[in-house]
Amino acid sequence: MHKSRLEAFSDGVIAIIITIMVLELRAPEEGALSALLPLLPKFLSYILSFVLVGIYWNNHHHLLQVTKSVNGSILWANMHLLFWLSLVPFATIWMGEHFEAIPVAIYGGVQWAAGLAYFILTRALITHHGVDSVLAKAVGRDHKGLRSLFLYTAAIALAFFSPWLSAGLYVVVAVMWLIPDPRIEEKVAEKGHIN
Amino acid sequence: MHKSRLEAFSDGVIAIIITIMVLELRAPEEGALSALLPLLPKFLSYILSFVLVGIYWNNHHHLLQVTKSVNGSILWANMHLLFWLSLVPFATIWMGEHFEAIPVAIYGGVQWAAGLAYFILTRALITHHGVDSVLAKAVGRDHKGLRSLFLYTAAIALAFFSPWLSAGLYVVVAVMWLIPDPRIEEKVAEKGHIN
Amino acid sequence: MHKSRLEAFSDGVIAIIITIMVLELRAPEEGALSALLPLLPKFLSYILSFVLVGIYWNNHHHLLQVTKSVNGSILWANMHLLFWLSLVPFATIWMGEHFEAIPVAIYGGVQWAAGLAYFILTRALITHHGVDSVLAKAVGRDHKGLRSLFLYTAAIALAFFSPWLSAGLYVVVAVMWLIPDPRIEEKVAEKGHIN
Amino acid sequence: MHKSRLEAFSDGVIAIIITIMVLELRAPEEGALSALLPLLPKFLSYILSFVLVGIYWNNHHHLLQVTKSVNGSILWANMHLLFWLSLVPFATIWMGEHFEAIPVAIYGGVQWAAGLAYFILTRALITHHGVDSVLAKAVGRDHKGLRSLFLYTAAIALAFFSPWLSAGLYVVVAVMWLIPDPRIEEKVAEKGHIN
């Protein structure tokens, strides 16, 4: 099967997810600068989630660049990833409104599940393309993905001691991923444009 | 006419439908784990609808893979399917908030109508491509579609005796469809990539 | 300029417009069938608007099929059409909640403006393609578009005497357009697939 | 990397941004014409933002027409632009509800940041394509972009003296950009369709 609709559908869902979070930044009831202050935690949560979801879109983009075709398992592995990403707005808003142990831990739980879903998607793609494919070599052992899962696990535990340290770890994961995956970009560069 | 915009428009509508349901999972007023408990029925309804709408997207994807071109009737048959799918968020939220006979039956009614609309769409496509086309052979007699309509009918009746049994039947339909249609995937595989 | 992004952007905006209207069909506070009754006028408004916006998408689809390229004026003529369509959800909800002279007339006003915007878009496309182009011949004198504007004008005036008669005229316009434009479909059929 | 998904994702996000603003135009509680009056400032804010975001989409469209490929920095420069655009609905609604110094200045601040982000995006594209590329020549020194940033700066300062004059400057920027960029359109015209 062609990958173009999987890309288009994922683009649509991720575009909506990344944009609807901002709907919860409700315009203040008055026009004073001080009225923006209570929105600050929500706004910082929004920035964090915008970046983390943006990272998924970037990596998804890179991953699908080296994908030649898809099958039923890949469609569902992708749907599974979109399911967890669709919970990000809920977790973002809750964390932004209640910066406490449970909401911060739940936020990490959703990110953890999305990270695992992304990992499963890469495996489904490698299985379909073969271990000798450009894709398999480009993804490699995915140390970064496993490291993220480890950091999220630590952040979830930390949330019960200090939500701030926990949120700090989420920022660490974001920074770690912010640079697009050189593994794939190099492989693509080696053989010119794929697609 | 080309099918690409029909695919793009359907992708857009389905992406929005699948994502806006999550907007109704409002973040709790407090940060305790117990505050998530009242959201559980809504969350389970969301998962069910995410999977059912995801199945429509998957099957639509498979169906359009073997489609060569479209005409006016197909555009409207597709619009008719999207209309019923657009009512899924409403039915999901109502069922999630009031797990009682009427909302559970209405949920089944919407799914029943969407199932019928999908069936009509396959017929419009077969009429356009001819009964000897790859598409017609791939879709075949569509036992699975008819079986779903039968199960939804039973579930609607059951809702008045036990909403739980009724919801159980919706899960059965979801599981039945979760595996992408082997009829079409085989036909596509036989003759390589179509599109 | 290529037309593909104009199509994609229009698909996105129309998909959102057609879907967000349903967000206003709020799930009732209780689980009884009688709780659906007060939603009926909103639901009927939704169906009417779904069909009318669906008609725009269909006609836009047909129109862009015979379009070869676009320029700056066409981009803005299209944006202008999308602006008026974006007001349809507002007008739909108001009419659904207050089935009275003013909201029903405003609904007609929005449809009238969208109709005019569509007419302007066809003129911009004909100017760009030349009066001897397939597009110009396919669109012809656009009697149907002018007839719709006339019917909307009548419906706006009628709204002050009888909202029901006025709404009846909106249904007449919908039925009149429901069949995809044979003018363009024939021209496309004559010369095979364009695009 | 191919540019098609960057276009599709941007189209999706911009389509959602431009459409969700209208959700805040809530249908009045009664059916009288006078009930529309309090919506007027919100409606004017909506028109302004629709046009300004529409300008971004148009210019983005023109810019990507002369783009051959993208890299990681471009993906993030684009994401950065979408981030600021995603704040436009918030600023629009606040300004529409509280037409006072701070909300009007914040509106300008968001537009200023989006303008800067667009400027950064053009630089990232020029760096990637080389200073001798069609793109670099088409964009040139981008006087219009710099002039907009200057006008936004002035408007932010003016907001504290007169919100009306400040809003007047936003309209000036909109009018200034409303005509699609002749620099790029000419270059495209010179060498036929690029893409």
C-alpha cells in the first residue's frame, strides 16, 4: 500500500492536536497585563507540548521519508501512536491547571505511552522493509527512543517528590530530540532524495 | 474524476472527528487521581469510538487503493458516510455521560447508519468500476459489512435490556474489523501496488 | 502557480467548517429520548448546512478539476469564499437556536455572500484561463449560480413574513445543486481525465 | 527532504487556526438584530486576523513554490512560525473582547513575532538553497517583511496612547501585503511553473 494517505491522515491529526491545545488558553476576563499571569503555567505547558508533539511530527516525517510502502500492521501501529498523542491536550491542560504530583505524572505517562507507540511503529516498519533496508539502518537500535522512555519513567517517579524536577526532565527529553535525527538525515543525504 | 481530493477531504474530516471527541474529556477540577475516576466511562467510550472510526479510515484507505476514478454519485455517497461519522462524537459523549438504554441505542443507531453508508459507498464504487473490476472482486459480497449491520441491530435492541451487553456487541464489531480487510490486501498484493 | 495547495488548504478549511458545526449539538443532560427533542431544530439546521457546504466542496472539486494553474487573484478569490463559508457554523447555530426572522435572514445573507464569492472565483478562473478554455466552456453562463443568488434574495425577504417558507427556499437551493454540475462533468468526460 | 509534507502540515495548522477563531463568535442568546451589535468588535477582529493569517498562507504558498527541498532547520523554522500563528486566535479574541491598550499591544506582539519567524524561515530557506538560487533572488532583501516588523513595533507603542490608531496600523500592514508578492510571482512566471 501507498504511504501517502497515512502521511496525510497523520498530518491532519497532529495538526489538530497541536492547535486545539491553544483553545484552552482562554482570553482573560479583563484587559490588564496582570490578567495574563494566571495563564503562565498553562502557557508553559502549551509550549512544552507544542515542542514535544512537533518533535513527533518531525521524526514521523523523517521516518516516513525512508519508508517505501505500508501494510495493515503499520496502519494500526500508526493509529496507536495517534491515539496517545490525542491525549496530550488533556494531559497538558490538566498539568497547566494543577501543577501537582498526579497531573504531572499522568503527563509523563501519556508521553511514555506515545514514546512506546513510536518505538512499536519503527519496529513494524523495519519488519515490513527488512533488516537490511535503508530504513532499518537509518533507525538503527534507536538508543534515543529507549533513553526517552527511561527518562519519562524517572520523571513519573520524580513527580511525587517534586513536580518541578519532573517537568525539568520533560524539558531535557524535548531538548534531546530537538535536533532532527542525524541517523536518518545522513542516510537520506547519502543516496539523494528518497520518495 | 480523480480520487485524490476525495481522499484528502475524507482524511481531513475523519482526522477532525477522531480528535474532537477528546475535547470532551475535560481536565478535572482538582489534581487528585480520584478525580480521573468519573472520566472513566467517557474515556472508554472514547477508546471504542477511536477504534471504530479508525476502522472506517483503514477500510476507506483499502477501498480507495483499488479505486481508479470517481464520479458525482461516489462523491455524495462518501459525503453521506462522513455525515454519519460526524455524529459519532455526539453519540460517544452522550453514551459516556449517560450509560443508559437510549444513549447506548442511539450510539448503535449512528454506527448502524455509518455502516449502511459505507455499504452504499462500496456499491457506488462497484457500479462505477464494473462487476469484473479488481475492486468488485476485492470487495466481494461484503459479508463482514452485513454482519456488522446485523450485530448493530441486535445491540440496539439489547440496549433496552442491558446497556452493558449492548456495548459488548459494539466491542465485538470493533474486534471483528480490527484486522484490515484481507480480501482487498490480497488483491492488491497479487498485482503489486495499485495507484 | 500550482493548484494543489489551494485544493489542500480549501479541503482543510471546508472539512473543519463542516465538522465543527456538530460540536454545538451538545449531548443532553439526561439519557431520555425526550431530551433529544429540543435538539431537533439544531439538528435540521446542521443537516441543511452540511448539505450546502458539501455542495460547495463538490462544485469546488469539479471546478478545480478543469483548472490548470492559479494566480494571486485566484488565491484571494478562494480565500474570500472560505471567509463566508467560515461564517456558516455561526449562522447555522443561531438559526437552530432562534428560528426567527433575523437569524433566518442572516443565514440566507451568509449563503448569498458565499454564492457571490463562488461566482467571483469562477470569473477569476475564467479570466486566467481565457474565454476559450475548457473551464470557461464548462462553467458557461452559470445560470444555476445566478438562480441561487436570486432564490437567496427572495428567501431573505420572506424570512420576515415566514421563517418556514424562507427555510423551504434554502432547501430548494440545496436540492437544485445536489446533482453535481453536468456542465463540467460532461466536458471532463469528453476529453478524459483532466489533471 | 521533500517539501510536500511540510506544505501539507502547514496547510492543516493554518486551516485550523483560521477556522477556530470563528468558534468564539458565539450565537447570541436572542434572535434580534440588536443582539449582533455586541459581536461587532469581535467580528472586526476576526476579519483582520482572517486576512493577516490568509496573507501568511499566501506568502507561504509563494515561498514554497520556489523551494526545492527542505532540511531539519527549515522544518523547525516553519514549526516556530506555526507556533506564533497558533497564538493569533487567543490574541484576536482578547482584543475583540477588550479593546484596550494591553490586549491591542499583545495582538501586535504576536503578529510581530510571527513576522520575525517568517523572516527567519526565509533566511533558513535561502541558506539551504544558496544565495544564487531563484528563491534567494525572488525573496531579495525582503523590505516588505522588515517594514511590517517596523510598523508592528510602532503599533505596539501606539496602543498605549490610542488602541484605534494601533489597530489602524495593523490594517495598513494587511493592505500592504494583500497583493501577493510580485517579486516571487515574476520570477516564477519567468521560468514557467516551478515544482
